[in-house]
Amino acid sequence: MSAIHQFLPLLAPGDGTGNNARAIATRCQELGIDSNFFTQVDRTGLAAARFDEYHRYMKPDDVVIYHLATWSPVAQYLKRLNQQLAVYYHNVTPGDFFAPYSPGASVTQRLASLELEALAERAFMAMTPSAYNTIDLHQAGYALVHQIPIIFDPEDFTGEGDPKVDKLLADLHAEGTQSWLFVGRLVPNKAQEHLIMALHAHRRALGGNAVLHLIGRPAFDGYLTRLRKLAADLGVAEKVNFVSGASTAELASYYRGSDVFASASEHEGFCMPIVEAMFHGLPTVAYEAAAVGETLGRAGVLLAEHDPLAMAAWLDKLATDKDARSAFRGEAVKQLERLSPVNTIPMLDGLIAMMLEAGGSGFTPDFDHPSRLAEDSRRIIDALAERS
């Protein structure tokens, strides 16, 4: 059987890199291509093998994909192999963001950038989800770069909800309280302090009938402490709901029951939660930085600078103005036609064909085989369009 195996440092529930790898594997398996995971750490229970055990399974015509977002010994292992290598570059967050909280993490990010350069000679192609990331790849010396939006499974964030979260959000709505949502790790580059400051500005100028739900695991205790202290100092601690990780059901409920999605992130290679918000018809207000504007398109409001009052005013408007919400929902439909598996699975199929040719397996899949991910996306997008 032809194989396109995937290597990544970490495979964990809810992790964007891992979710992308799983979605790619789903399509490979639909096409009759073996696709297993090899990782340094597996927290999913998917029985992924250790990366340095791959030599027990490898075949001459295997193609391997390395998902690069941070430093890992996986890269050095792959560099020594003879199999055709493709790099999927998710972006490397500049270490300066992490330095005040973890000098070691800052150094690790610098090593990851050097790793990206080192693999350029070894990889026959690179993939990445944004034009912003493509610049890094060209500067690192990659000759063949393909831009393809993140491949994902809508089931990861649109399935059955969690009753407790549903009740929490319904009770807030019944009280006339807005729910502002952020999803993503609590890390300095995502700048959640600006969302807390917007919540404070909303209380001072617009009545303060809002709760900020911060859904994500903290990467550094010091940064989480800073966020909690800021909320307390500004008098909005009781209005910030810190949720350290959420199940698939809880995540679906937060997206489904919130009023607006908010992001103050200063560095994103794609920003998948914005796409997840679109699938739920949730308008977004975001700071325009890195790849955020590419991903959001016209499906929300982009702010050119960190202005707490401006962000609060826009979040308030989109949470309450039905006409504005409907207009942005219509734009989300257009953006999802470009970013969802409806469009990206055919793009992936083309890249799979190139990988199989590079591996020399001689296998030609039936690319007319339906894609569950595309079909599920089509159904959700059509339903969203009817609501617009």
C-alpha cells in the first residue's frame, strides 16, 4: 500500500496542528493511502508510534510530511532518512514574545527557525496555509512552496454541545449579558490582556453587560497570573471566564451560544478559531496582524491598532445589531467557500498526487472518491447561507 506518513512533535486533543494532520490522514485513507502518525508525544490515545521507531515500518516509496511549528528532535531524525520529505509549515512564533516568561521557550523558537532553514535542502516541497507564512519559506530557501488553507474536520467544533455550557450561555443571554468568545492557547503573542482591557472599556462606556470567555490552556503560569491580576485590578475579574481547555462538545457550545468572537492576537500563521467562528455564523472583531486579515477576509472587523474602546464598541455592535450580524454572516459564507474542505480537498488531492509521484509508488488514487470533510462542510455552509 502506498503511504504518506505524518510526523509532528505533539499529538494532543484540540491542538490545531494535530487536528490538521488528522484531517489530512482522513483524506489519504479515503483514497486508499496508508497514513499513520509518528510523534514525540501522543496525548490522544490514537496509538501514534514514536518518531524514532519509524525505521521499523518504513518502505522505500513512503512519503513523509513534517508539521513544523516548534523545535523538535523529530526534524533531525527525518533529515537523515532517504524518504521523500514534505514540510508543512504552520509558522514559528518569534521567541521575543516568550522571553519574559520562559527564556528556554524563547531559545526553542529560535532553534525552530533554524530548523526550518536546515530542512530546506532536504525537503522536495513545502506546504503552508497563508501568504504570510509563504514569505518565511522563500526566505528559508524552499524552492517549491504550495499555499493551501488548513485542512480540518468540521466535527471537531460543530458537533453536539455540552448541556452545562449551553445552560451557562442561555442564562447569560436571558440576563441580557453578551458573551464574547476567544479560543486559543493563553500565550503572550495572542495578547489576551487587550481583550480584558476592552471588557473594562465596555464597562466604563457601554454599560458592562458582557462576559469574556477565554477558552484555552495557558502555556506559562506567569502569563496566566498576569491576566488574572489585570482583570482583578480593572475590576472585571468576575466577568472573565477562564476555561483551561474544552472538550469538543464544550467548544461547540461556546461557539454556538456566544454572540461574537474576539481576537487581539499579534502573531498568527493562520488562526483556525476564526474559521471555526465563521462556521457558527459568529462575527469576529480582530486586531489585524500577521495572517489574521487573510483568514478573516470581510467576515468581520479588523482593527489597525490596539484600542480597547474601539474593540469594545465593535464587539457591542456585532453582539446586538442583527442586520450587521447577518451581513457578516453572508461574508463568512463567501470566505468559507475558499477556506473550507469544499475548496481545500481538491487542492490537497493535487498535492497528494505530487507526493505519490515523488515517492515513485506508481499508485493512482480515485480522486473522484467523495470527501466526508467536504460533504460535511458543504451542508453546514449551505445552512449558514440560508440564515444570512
